[in-house]
Amino acid sequence: MPDTAAQQPVRLAHLDAHRFRDWMARGGSTVIVPAGAFEQHGPHLPMGTDALLSATIAEAVAARMGAKVAEPFSYGYKSQQKSGGGDHLPGTISLDAAALIAQARCVIAGFLSQGVANVVVLNGHFENYQFLYEAADLALGDLRADGIGGGGGSAPSVLLLSYWDYVSEGTLAEVYPDGFPGWDIEHGGVLETSLMLHLHPELVGMERAVSHPPASLPRFDRLPVVAERTPETGCLSAPDGSDARKGELLFEQVAEDLAADLRQELGTA
Ligand code: ZN
Ligand code: MN
């Protein structure tokens, strides 16, 4: 096991608790919690795509700022037809809102109550966002009830973001030379496929990818879903034009800008 702080694993699950405590005692203050889903991503990407991407991006950000990464949430809130193809599709296994809020609330409150000053929830599954927000708010309420925090600069805090909100206009123009379809239908499309080709190429089957026009979905959500409205592939936009070079550009730009933003907001550790 490497022992200098710089060589220590960034993933807390790979670190022993004694060195975790030492890291906090030396001023380590930020833990990033990645949030994903277990969700079908068409014929060419694995079902763990959202959790794999949020965890890998979290590791790169943490390495740049001296933070640590908690284990990702590998299940997420229900896949919605207009953003993830739908919860009815085999290969998509979801948590309901109460379950996701309860789990995220425990994990956030747990780290903050043990002396971590800042938890950053790094989301990689569109449908999770509002429930993670609720979990953060309830976790801070739990701490206040226990007499921890209560406002002010040194009080525990939570930051919440979805990684695609850090993709710059310049990167978008390079990744989508024919025009950007919108984040909601970026499911199994060029962003996720390119990132996976760069970060986890052994898990991608481009020979199985299918080209089709972007999904055309109504402005309303209908429950139960009209299954035929989801394209046959389960992707809401096709992965046409995906490649590892675009994935590298997306990954490096997002990790760099996100780490800079977090350092400015929270300090270096
Ligand atoms: Zn996804
Ligand atoms: Mn998703």
C-alpha cells in the first residue's frame, strides 16, 4: 500500500479507516458522492453506464483537488420515457423516490456528521436530481437536529450538480458538429457513448450500435407509458459519430472545469 498522501487511493472504499481519519485530521474536507442508475442504454452500452461515468468523473475531479470519492449510488430514480426510455424496459431497475431520498440522506448525513465539511453529490442520471436535492436538504436538517452546523462559513455543506452541466459551448460544438439535440434525449447517444469509448472501451459494443433519428416524444408524460414511443433500441438519440477522441475532450474539459469550480467554492481539500 502506498503511504504518502498523494499516492493514497482516491476511492474511500479502497482506503482503510485509519488513513481516512488521518486525511480528515490533516484538513481533508471534501467527499464526492457519485450518483448513477441501473438502466438500459441500448444495444451497445452497459446498464451501469450512468454510475460508471459519474464515478470515473468524480475520481478525476477528486484527484485534481485532493478530495475523496465515496461509493457511487448504482441504482437511481425511475427512468422516465422522455429522458431514459422508460422504467418498463427490461434491464432498468430503479428505486422509488422515497428509497433514493432515504439512502442518499443517510450517506450525506453520515459523512458530514463524522467530520467531512463538504459533500459534493455528482449526478450522472437525469431523473435523480430533485430527489438528491431533497436528500441533501433533509440530511442538513438531521445534522441541525443533532446540534451540528446551523449556518455560517464553517458549517457542513452539500453541493449538487449533474456533470453534463459542465460541458462547455466549445466542447458541444466539437462533439455535435450537426447541432446539439438536448440533454434530455442524450440517453445512449453521442455524449455517453464517446465518454464510455474513452474511459471503459472494453464495455462498449459499437458493432451492435444502431442508427436512428432522435426520439420524437410528446411534451407531456403519460402514465402508464405508451411503450411504442420509445425507439426500439432504447436509445433516445443514436450514437452516430461517437468516438474516443470526443470522449477524451468531454472528460478532460468537464473534469478540469468542475475541479476548478469546486476548488474556488470549497478550497483545495
Ligand atoms: Zn445514461
Ligand atoms: Mn440515466
